[in-house]
Amino acid sequence: MRVHGLFLRSAVARRIFWALLAAALLPLVLVGSLAWGTLSERLDGQAQQVHQAMLKQIGLRLFDRLGAAQAALAAHAEQGLRPGHDPWLRPDAADGVARLALAALATADDDGVAAGGAPALVAAWRAARTGDGAPAGQRDLWWQARPGEAALVIVGHRDARGRGWWLAEIDPAFLWADFASGGAAAGMCVRDLAGRPLRCGDEAAAGAPSWNLFLHAGFGAPDWRLQGFSLAGGDLMARDVLGAWAAQGALLTLLLVASLSLVLVRRTLRPLDALIALARRFAAREWTARAAVPAGDEFGELASALHAMADRVGRQLQGMQVQAEVDNAILEGRDIGDVMRRVAGRLQELLPHAQVAVIARDPDGAAWRAHRVDAGAGPRDRPPPAVVLDAAVASAMPLDGLAVHCRSERGVPPWLRAALPDVPAAVDGLCWVPARWQDDLVALIVIASPRGLAADEDLLREVTELRDRVAVTLAAATRAHHLVERAVRDGLTGLLNSSGMHEACDRLLGARGAAAAFSMVCMDLDAFKEVNDSLGHAAGDELLRAVAQRLRGAAGPQALLARPGGDEFVVLLPGPPDAAAALAARLCQVVEQPFALRGQAVHVGASIGIASCPQHASDREELMRRADLAMYAAKAAGRGHWRFYDAALDARLAEKAWLVRELRLALDQGGLALHYQPRVDLHSRRVHSTEALVRWTHPAQGSIAPQRFIPVAEEAGLIEAVGAFVLDSALAQQRCWRDAGIDVGRVAVNVSPRQLRADGFALQVFSALATHGLRPADLELEITESLFVGDFDAVCARLAPLRDAGVVVALDDFGTGYSSLSVLHRLPVDVLKIDRSFVVELGQRASADAVARSIVALARALDKRVVAEGVETLEQEQHLAALGCDEVQGYLHARPLPPAALAERLRAGFAAPAAPEAAPV
Ligand code: C2E
Ligand code: MG
Ligand code: MG
């Protein structure tokens, strides 16, 4: 029934059915119509012949009847000649024969005058004689057509005696006996040549075949034409019979063809239906669907071809799905272990009897790992953990080419056993597929089978596709690893850079448990800048690399080393603070050892600060800040030291911040003032110059010493403003004194290194001098030795225009800095101020005497003036005078004084030793 329904629905079925029907019908119709045509032609021909023959026969019989009538008339006329028997006179006295053929008799003369017999006949004869136009007396047959009935046919016989004509109307029943209904010529029609009907049967057909009855010879009359034949009815009947047979045959044939078509279509559609259903299931990705189509014909072949195709497509689609998953994993940067296991899983699916492993190199190249899945494991089953291959074992893996290599293998090589621990002792088939990236082996896919491997083309293609993805995955992971490394590693030393250190620190903080304390050891190289400046940056880089190397050696494997920038190194050391302290001490020692750079032994040191987690801080920023703070404190305490962070450092920091804030206010609100301390010439015992010293009286805290706020101002960038204030105030005061006639000598102003390095300092000095109407020689600038460290020539260049103009330059606190005596002669200074520390010990320590003596001697040799600071006693002064010192400055003569007080002292005469300062600092 289903097929029937399908037949109705199926366009193919309908098409086949109608095609078969048409195939049967068309030749049937063609052959039938041809046969019918031929047959009809034959029948027509035969009928024609029969008609002709029949017409001829009927015509001849008609002729015979005319002849008989003629003969009967003649005989009657002959009889009439016999004596005693004058039919002329009694034309109605016809004999038997005449009576049989003739209906009426008459006699007439040549003119048509009736002589005897039926006068109507004579009249008709007369009319007939003229009617057809024939000359009288030459015919012996006439007729007169009568509508609706047979024509009146008259035969004539000329009287032997010349009396005229014997006339007889031929009896129509006699003459047309054949034409009577049911007669042989019932369907015929006889006409004269003018077309007038003489006798037409009931069934006479127009257009039927005709035959001319030749009457001229026998009767001297024009021909009659016989037409139509009632036998035609029989002929048609034959045709109908034939047609009926043919139609029945055709119908039978069509029925047969239709039934055969149905059977054929039915047999075709059933497997077709199954194949369509199969195709639909394939479309729904049911690649395991099968159609129950019997084998043995094309449908069976098609079904098995579709099954094979579905097998292949299904496998390929699964393969493509896995490949797409792997592609996604690559794009998403998923764990390479996942990708490798997915690949191994897919290969295991394809080769259920084999054992498969993907041996992949770690992105950092450190190790090889074999990833695999158990045969028959589901997607939710936990795969066995990756096996790390021993480096020596991994190095024996085959590296050749990119192709899929297979060979029959009896023994199992060690690398294979390492990758597949469950592999049998002997395998029959071993395939390995190297995955390479830019000439580097990054993975090896291995397939070991106890049965030998039969790899078809599809399998090989999929294996190579997976191999390429494995290569891309590992290449991407390696590349990502390198990028990350580049992002977190310092290119110069290979240690972590600042972001790498942040990450490492965050990891340690994130993983911090009770036992996971760690310390941040922050190390800054001492005197690195000097090395960089004196030996160049390349040597500086070399030094940094060497320091990193020493750090690696000293720090141990637990430590994470970083160079966040410049000459700063950081060690993140897991463990208690004690371990960090021990490491810091070790690092100080290690870095203190000289470095061989450019053939020189270079000495640098390390200042180290330590902040521990959780003791000092538990977040990265704070830990770094505190370690830094400790490091700066260590540096400030002197080089080559280390120290832990403590709260006092923060207190100092807070104080610094307070100082900066308050100093800003003081600068704005005039909280600063200058005191002046005179310098006395030991030769003339007069005030030779006066040093301006800044004083800050805080509204709440009172007097704040310069040692407390000058370094902070320097650090905070406020020293330029302070310096400008001091320079301007000192020169303004000098101007006042000059104007008041008080001679304080040159006014000396302290200049910080930062101030001097600022662009436009010389201009600033010249402009201040000009503002207050003073000469350059009225001013002395006190600078410190630290200024020359690093950029000696630049400092010289900055001082040159000032000195050239006549400004005096003094080197303050001489002896405490780093100036080597060898460069002393090159220093662009006019005055050396021996630091107070030497003066205090004069006469008490021989070394102090020696230093003071040599400074004075050197200054003499270099033609520089020598000033001693901090002279408090007469002994000191005498000692200095004995050494040849030019000037002294100190409490012995005067403390730093406000301008008015100094002016008063000077007015009072300055020779006396110093009295106690009015407002001691
Ligand atoms: P400095 O330039 O060496 O100034 C001399 C310091 O020694 C002054 O301290 C002064 O009061 C002190 N002094 C002088 N004679 C004696 C003495 O006999 N005994 C003792 N114990 N001390 C004596 P002050 O004013 O506290 O200045 C300290 C330092 O602050 C200065 O040392 C200088 O380096 C700096 N400073 C002071 N004023 C300024 C300034 O205006 N600008 C800059 N840049 N630094 C300044
Ligand atoms: Mg000074
Ligand atoms: Mg000084």
C-alpha cells in the first residue's frame, strides 16, 4: 500500500508509468493507423473493383432489359405484321412477352401523331423527342425524367412499312427490377448525361463510383451513368469489425503495458524509497544508518556504495570535528596537554587495536611528555597522566622527515616503552610521525600495534592533518612561551624584569601559606654610575651581567632573581627572614669582590634592603616600597651594608614629606632667612669674607637646621628655589652693607650640586649681581666635591664663565669627599675649605694634622687659598696659622649671625675673639 501511495506521490513513478504507456501507445497508434490506412486502401480498392464490376453487371443487365424491351417491341411489331393481326391498329393487344417488358404500347407517325395505343405515351414520346434535342426518327430509345419516381423510358421501333413508329413504355418494374428495394442495385442511381435521375435507389450515395452505360450503339441514344452501390454498407461493416478488433487489441496491449509498468515501478520504488530514507538519515548525520535493499541489482549496488560513502564521510567528519576542536584549542591558547590528549584520543578511535601516544616537547624545551588515552575510554574518562621522558631516552627518538614511517618491529625501543608503558614486549607494526616546526622536532606521534598496521589513504591523511595541528599547537605554545619570556625577562641579564618580578611576587603572595613566607631582598649597586661614566655603558652592561651571574651563584635554586631596572636587583627568597639576612650578607660579600672589566679590577659594592612577608607587608607594592626604603637607608648608612625594613624608616619618610610640605610654605610665606658667619684673614686679622647660611624658623617647631632640610630640599627639587632665595638675599644684604659702609668682604653662598647643574645658573648669578649692583668678585660660591663625581668636565664648563667673570669658587668640606689628589690641580676652584672634622682633631690626632698640612701644602702649590672651617679654639687657630692657612671660620670669631648683629660686631671692631652667639643654632 505504501508503494501505491508512493506511486501516486512519486513524480518518477508517474513519469515512468506515463512514459511506458506512451512508449506502448505511440507505436500502437502509429502501426495501427498505418495498417488501417493500408487496409482501408486495399478495401477501398477492392470495393472499387467490386463496385465497378457490380455497376457494370447491373448496367449490362439494364442494357439487356432495354434490349429485351426493344426486342419485345420489335417482336410485337413483327407480330403486328402477320396477317389478320394488325397491332398497329391495336397497339394495346400486346402479347405475353411484350406485356412482360412493356407497360404501354402506342404507334405514331413520324411527326408524332398518335396512330394507336396509348396516346399519353405518344405525347410523352413527343416530348422526349424534343426534350433531348435528338433528331426525330433516329432513335429508338427515349426517356423522360420524373421527379420522385422512375423515369419514363420509351423504346421505339420503326414500322417496316414505313408507317411510323411502334412505341412502348418499358415497364419500370421490369426495367428497374434490380433497383427495387432489396434488389441488387437498390443503392444505385441511374442518370442521363445531363444529370437527370432516371432511377435512384433509396440508399444511393452521392459521390459513389460510376459507370457509363453505352447506349449509342444499341439505341442511338446518349449514355446513361450508373452510380452508387449498396454493397458499400457491407464494406463498412467489415471495417467496423476490423476497427473493433484493433481497438480491443490496443486496449489489451495498453492494459498489459500499464500493469507491467505498475509492477516495474513498484519494484523500482521500494528500494528507491529505502534509499531516499537512507539519504535523509545521512543528511541528519546518522552516518551509521543502513538501508535494507537487497543486493543483486543497481539499487543494491547504490545502497552498498552509499553505505561505504557514509562510512568514509562519517569518519572524515569525525576527523574534521576533532581537527576543528584542536584548531579552537590552538586559537584559545588552551593547555597543550588537552590538545595532545585529544589528538591521541582521535588516533586511538581510529586504531582501536593499537596503542597511541603523542610525545610533545614542552614549550620551554625542557622536557618531553607522552600524552595518551586508554583504548575504549569515553570522553568523560580521566586520561592517564602524561609521562615525562628521560632526556637521554628522548634523545633516541627517530627524527627523520615529516612522513608517516611504519615498519614491522619486533623489539620495542626504550623511548617507545617510556611513552607507552603498557606496550607488549613485541609489536608487529610500529608507526611514528614526526611533527616539526622550522627544522625542529616538536612532537612524535607513535602508533604501536601487536597485529601490524594497514593504513589506508584516509587514515594517513588524517594522521598527517593531526600531526600538522600538533606542530602548530606546539609552535604556538613555544612562541607564546618565548613571548612571555621576553615580556618577563630582562634581555641583558636573563633575570626577571620588573613585570616578571611582579608576577613572581604575586604568585608567591597568592600561594602564601603559613610555611610559605618569603622575603624581598632589594639590592642596589654602589658606585655603578661611576663605572658607567668612567668605563662606558658597554662596560656597565658587562658589570650588570657579571653581578647577575654572581647572584645566581649565591642565591640558590629556591630564589627568584630579577633586575627591575638600572643597577637594582631583587631576590625573592622563600623562607624565613633569617634566610634573607644570610643571603643579603652573602650578596654584600660577593658583590664586594672586584670585577674584572676591560682589564681593570673594578670595585663596586651593594646596598641591600630587605622586607619580609608577612612580617613587613603582605602586598606586593608595600613589600617593594619597604624593601626599597630599607635599601636606601642601607645606602645612606654607608656602602656595602644591608638592613631590614623597620618602622623608623617610614617615620623618616613621613618626616621628609612633612619637611617638603612645610618648606614649600616657608618659601611662599617668607619663613626663610639668612645668617652670616664671617671668615677672618689670619694675616690681616680682618674679616675677609662672610658665608651666608640659611635659617628656617618654623612657626610651630621653631628653628630647623639646614642639615635637616637641605638634603630633603635637594631630593624634593626645592633646592633651586631655596638657592635662588639665598643668592638674592645675600647679594641684597651685601648691597645694604656696602651702602651702609660696612665691609664684610666677599659674601659666600652655598650652592647645591643640583642648583649648579640646572640650566641658566650662571645667568641667574650674573643677573642677581647686576640687580644689586655688585661685581662678580664680590661673590664666592661654595660647592662640594660630590658635584664633580660623574660629570667633571660638565661642571668645569658650567663654572668656567663664572670664574672667568671673576666670581670666586670655593670647595667646601674639602677632605670628606672623593676627590683624588691627582685631579685636584684640575679642579676649577680658587679656595679650599678644610672640613671641620679635620680642624676639630688638630693637635689631637697626628693624622688630622698630616691631612691639614698636606691640604695646605697642596693649596699653596696650586696657588689656591685655604680656609679652615669650624675653628673654635685659639689653639686650633694657631695650629692652622702655623700650617700656613689663609683664613679661619668658626665660633672662635663668630657664630652665624643675623645681618644686624654682624653689622654691629663689625662696627664695634672685629679683632676680639668671638663672644657667644646671640641666637645659637
Ligand atoms: P657649611 O657650608 O660647611 O657651613 C658651615 C657650617 O658649620 C654651618 O652650619 C655653621 O653654623 C657651622 N659652623 C661654623 N663654625 C662652627 C664651629 O666653630 N663649630 C661648629 N660646631 N659648627 C660651626 P649650618 O649653618 O648649620 O649649615 C650646615 C650646612 O648646611 C652647611 O655647611 C651647608 O653645607 C648647608 N647650608 C647652610 N646654608 C645653606 C644654604 O644657604 N645653601 C646650601 N646649599 N646649603 C646650606
Ligand atoms: Mg659652606
Ligand atoms: Mg663646610
